[in-house]
Amino acid sequence: MKRKNTPALPSGKTDIDSRILGFSRNIFHTGLTSFLTDTSVKMIYSVMPLFLMSIGASKASLGLIEGVAESTASLIKALSGFWSDKLGKNKPFMLAGYAISAIIMPLYAFVISPMQVLMLRFAERFGKGIRTAPRDSLIAASVTNNETGRSFGFQKAMDNSGAIAGPLLAFALLSLFPENYRLLFILAGIPAIAAIFVIIFGIKEVGRKKAELLQKFRFRDFSRRYYLFLGIIFIFTLGNSTDALLLIKANEAGIGVAQIPLVYLVTNAVSVIASIPVGSLADRVGKEKILVVGFLIYTLVYFGFGRSSDTMVIISLFAIYGLYSAATDGIQKAYVTDIVDVNKKGTGLGIYNALLGVTLLPASIIAGVLYDKVDSTIPFYFGGAMALLAAILMALFSVTGHRGPVTSTRL
């Protein structure tokens, strides 16, 4: 893609390279897109467990719905990443993926059974599968000064800013119209539609030469270190079930239905505040070290959920959970982009995202069954134990390998 028709800025850079609030325009507008879409998603997600139970769903089916929706769409994440690398384009995949989500949001207002929710969740996650890896690849291609941690930290901060706005709006609507979930679902579509216009007018494609494009996919073209990292992520994710169980736990601890979105807001507020500083710190001290800390925080939080039913303790744990989010989600993606070749970033991120989605199915089923059939504390202890194991392995991983980018010359 040539940039000869792009107006030059006074500095001699193209508008693609211009900066907004210290970030490249692509990174800023990608973050804004995520903010708007996450506002819609979290308006719905913050009340979905309670809505599902109101139409007859069990706690086990909550995990099943989330797990199936994520896992069955996960292959799309890997495929979209590969095709974005092959075509050298990310924006069309983003546009299609976000558009699907925008269409789906209001349709939740018309469901009458958990199975219909499952179908819509699958379609909405399908859209996320199309857009996720190309979006992250665009972020990686737009990074300057090797600030991958800071850039993905900004993306995470914008995600969670939407996750604050969404529950706040949900709280306001449920306060004015108690238990009127269907009105909330209809209104939730508005921010998601606005996100489409941000993509169209705010995001520019980062061109790549034909020689730089990925010609074909081969597993051996990815480093051993990349696969070892994915193995650790698999172990951690197996104990990282749907957050719906945390919301159910909060409700059972005595937090009212209308206040549940506000509890979820606490997590995201902490994550917003911490994501960019933590990302910048990861760029300086090493992303592996930050991930170890993140897994240990998760261990603490989940053991806490297992042991306590005190309302104030639960709220405090949701706040600490925000630190875990800031120290892992964006950092993991940034680390993947650091250890794969430039022409395989979309594919590498796609495989990583697909692994998360596929593993969520057994993780959510295990947690849901343990919650319903054994004891409500067991899934939290299981999740904490898996996170502790992942932290130990990540610490060993950090000291046994080099920290720089791992490249391959085999194309």
C-alpha cells in the first residue's frame, strides 16, 4: 500500500504516524473503537448472568454458554490472523468483526430461552474472532519506540474504560427501570454502532510490501519459546473460568442485583488506572516478570473468593482483580508480538487468542460443575491453584531463556 497521496505533516511524517495523546493515531482510534464496543458489551455482560437465571438457566449452564460461545469461535481468531498476514491488511477484518457485534447487541432484547442467548453469544464472539488478531496486529505495526507494553496497556485501559461506562449505564437504567433487561439490551447497541464510524474514518491501514507478506503457515516457523509460553497460558487459562461466577458469588454474598454492575466497575476502574503504567514498566523490566506478578495476584484473589463471603472483602477482591487484569491481558499480547516475526504477528496473535477461547470451554464447564455439584468454594480454589502453577512455570521460563525478540528466517 503506497502512502504517496497521504498529506505530509510538518514533521515530514504521514498522518498514520501522527500522535494523539502521545499515541499513534491508529493506536488511539483502535482504543476508542474498543472503548465504544466494550461499553455496549459490558452493559449486557454485567447483567447477563442474572438475566439468564431469570429465564431459567442454571449456574452450570452459565459456564457452558460462555465456554461454547468462546471456544466454537476461536478457530476464527487464528484464521483471521493468518489471512490478515497473508493479505497485508487489518482494517477490513476489524470493520467486519465490529459490525457483527453491533448488529447482535440489540437482538438480546428478543430472546426467551438460554439456547437463544447461546446462539447470539456465538455470533457475537464470531465477530470478535474476526477482528481480534488483525486489530492486535495493527496495534503492533503502529507501535513506535518499541513501546509494545505501553501501547497494549493503552488498548487494555480503553477496553476497561468501556467496561466502566457499560456497567454504569446498566446501573442507571436498572435503577430507573428495575429488571427491564430488554430495554437495556436495545440501548446497548448505540455505542457499538458509533465504533464502526471510528474505524471507517479514524483508522488507516499500515501498508506492507509484497515480499513482507506471509506466504504460507507452518508450525515450525514459530519458535520453541513461543510454544512454551502458550503452554503456560493454557495451564493458567484452564483455571480462569468465566467472570460470571464472580458476579454470582457477589450476589450470593449479599450484593443486590442493581449494584452488581457497580461491583464489576470496581475491577475495571483499577485496571484502567494501572494498565498504561504497568505496560510501561513491563517495557523496562521485562514482560515475563510482570506476568509472574499478575498470576500471583490472581492466585490471591481466587483463594480470597473461595474463603470469604463478607461483602466488603468481596468488593476489595474485585478491586485487586483489576491489578491482575492490568498485569496480564495486554502484557501477554505485547509479549507475543515481541517473540514472533514481523510478518507473522497476526498469525501468532491469532493462535494465542484461539488458545484462550478453546481453553475457556473446559475451564468454564469445570468451574460451573464444581460450583453446582460439589461446593461453591471449589472452583475458586482450583483457579487459584492453576494460577500459582502458571506463576511458578513463568518464573522458570523467565530465567531460562533470553528476553529479546525471537525470529525465524524460514518463510
